[in-house]
Amino acid sequence: MEKKVEEYIRANEARFLEEWFSLIRIPSVSSDPARKADMEACAERWRTLLLEAGADEARLMPSAGHPLVYAEKRVSPDAPTVLVYGHYDVMPADPLELWVSAPFEPEVRDGKVYARGADDDKGQSMIQLKAFEYMVRSGELRHNVKFILEGEEEIGSPSLAAFLQKHRELLACDIVLVSDTSMLAPDLPSLTTGLRGLAYWEVEVTGPNRDLHSGHFGGAVANPINVLCDLLARMTDADGRITVPGFYDEVEELSDEERKMLEQIPFDEERYKASIGVKALKGEKGYTTIERNSCRPSFDVCGIWGGYTGQGAKTVLPSKAYAKVSCRLVPHQSHEKIAQMVADYLLSLAPDYVQVKVTPLHGGDGYVCPVNLPAYRAAEAGFAKAFGRKPLAVRRGGSIPIVNDFERILGVKTILMGFGLESNAIHSPNENFPLDMFCRGIEAVVEFHRQVKF
């Protein structure tokens, strides 16, 4: 039976690639209002591909933002249902000058497809589509399958929770399957069992009512940039802990069992440092690097600006300064609660000689998947069949806010069956996806569908 899958992939590989590429060529950048028509075109292309793959119906459904694509294959009203989630929007391609080839014209080099969205998430969603196609055409599908593809994941999925609430009956299922995560290495398959949550703000500090001459006013008037830097520096202490009162109240320490699972993950700290070009690592005292970047909260300044930043010199004391800041959160921390706590804390630190405004932008809660779920065991079997070894269970430091919403609104768990690699450079220039990973991913998801129990 396994050979039949491999033979099917080989026989249809050229078609698979062209269909994949037809999605990539549409610059579906959700954050750019000028791309609205592209977003709709990409959604429509997905609708067509889902029907061609064997869905009984597929349609575009409106939301408060970009449309969603819904499709389903009904095997029996009495059969259980798998809901496959993906997203068709992508990050902007900037900076364009760092791309070796055009970001929206896929190019195959060294066994990899290079393009924006090659991995995140058009490539990984295509894996799901082609596994589904095989199951339908081979007559092996024994459960119902639904698809939901959104166009706002890269901007925090602002419309999806309301969509889920409105269409709970339509989206009813027994398990959600997502391919939007990564593995540890090509020869080291892994299943993501946890994700961190996210809270994100913009901070604005206002001093004088206009930009001032730094010679005439410097030393007598507070500089908003200096004040902003001081406020942000006070958000963490010397041990790398976040100083917001009550911030850690809902943070759970890892169990001994979870620590043992983390110890199975191969990790070379020297190689890790070399890969990102740093001489030393820094983080919360008392925790390993793997714990810090996957199981512990963090605070980061994502951007900061103000004053004069052009060529040459301009002796200005600016009126305003700005920063974008984020916290990665762990399961049980409410992003809404943390958003308010951090805003209140920053305002409490604000001195009288400036005005501080804190605006929450978006967020989402963390997630943990039990490793004893029957569907998780099916995903393990899929990886073992395709990669020749049982996958490790790992937590990831990134966030997929909608995963927690699936549990909260639909009442079901999510299996995070991702095939990305760190070297795939998602969100960066020269994003790519290895062709062999694409093929093995299809094999793994086919085996999931064969093995899954509910």
C-alpha cells in the first residue's frame, strides 16, 4: 500500500508542483490593503483546487476581513470528522534585494522550491490537500474531512474567532489537523505538542508639543526616546524575569516527565550560537535554552523609532517616540489579561514629564496537546512511516492563536503535524521548501488518515 502512495506522488508530481506554484504566484499579502484583489484571487484558486482534489463542495465565505475558504468531503453522516486548517496569506517579501530569485515566481534550486509561501503555509497546506486527494481517489477515506483556509493568519487571525462562533455547527468535528509548524531536522521528525501565546502592543511616549532644538532645550526638557528606553529597560530584571506584578501567577513549572521529554531533543549550544552569529546566550536565570525559547514567557522590543534617522546629523529633541513590544506567553496565561497588566504597569511607571499611551494590537493564548490522544498516535504513525522513526514530542516558542480558539469554541484538540525546517527561512528572504520533504509529508498525512481513531 505504501508503494501505491509513492507511485501516485511520482506520477503526479509535475501537476502537484504546478498547482502549488499557481498559489505561490498570487501575492496574497494580508497586511497590505493594496493586495485585496490578490487575496480574493488566492482564495478562489484554493476553492478550485479543493473541488478538483475531491471535495463535495467548496466555497468562499465572508468574514470581517479577508474571505475564508471552506470545503468538505462527506463519507457518512455517522462517520467522525477531521477538520484541516491552513492559511493562504503570506508575509510581505521585503527586503526584495535580498532574494536570489523573484519571491512570487517559484524557482527550484538544489532540490528546494524558493518563493514566499513555499513553506508558510502554501506548501504545507498543499501537503494536506494532496494527501486528501490520494485518500479520495484510492477509495481509502473512511471519515469525513472538512477544510478551512483563512487569509489573516499572518496578521493575528483577527476575524477567525468570530467566524468560528458564527459557524460552529458547520465546522463541527472530532479533531483539527494543522500543518503550519516545523520539525527539528530533516532526519529528526518531531510533533509539536505545545505553542506559546502572544500579546503585542504599541507604546507611544509624548514629551513637548513639537520637536525642539537639542541645544536650546537639551538637559531641561525630557527626551521621549530616553524615557521610552528607560521604561522598556525596567520591564525585565537582571535575572531575565519580567517585572510586571502578577505576570507569573498562571505560569506552570514543567513536570519531571516534560523535562525528560525535552532532554531527548538533541541540542548543540555552540552550533546554535554560531548559526545566529552570537558569542553568548541570554535569558531567564535557572532555565535551559530550550526551556527559555519554548516553555517560558518572554518580553521583547520588536521595533523602536523616533526623532531624526536620516542621513547626516540633525540636532533635534523629538516630540514623540514609539516602540512595538511583545510577550510570548505560556499555556494558562490569558493574552487579554496580560495585555491589560502590561499596559497598566507601563502607565504606572510613566513619569509626569511625559505622556504614555499603550495600545494592544493583537494576541492569542498558548496551547498544549496531550500525547495520549488517539489522533496524536496516528500522527506519530504517519511520521514513523514516512521518516523511518518515531517523532519526538516538542514544544515550540511560536504562536498560532487560532489553535486555542479551536479548543475554546469548537471543543476539540488540534494535532500540529508540521513539516517545516529552520533552514526554510519562513518570513525571511529566500523562503524555501525541500521537495523531498513535500513528498514525505504527503506520505505521512496519508498514513495519519489511515490510522486515525477518535
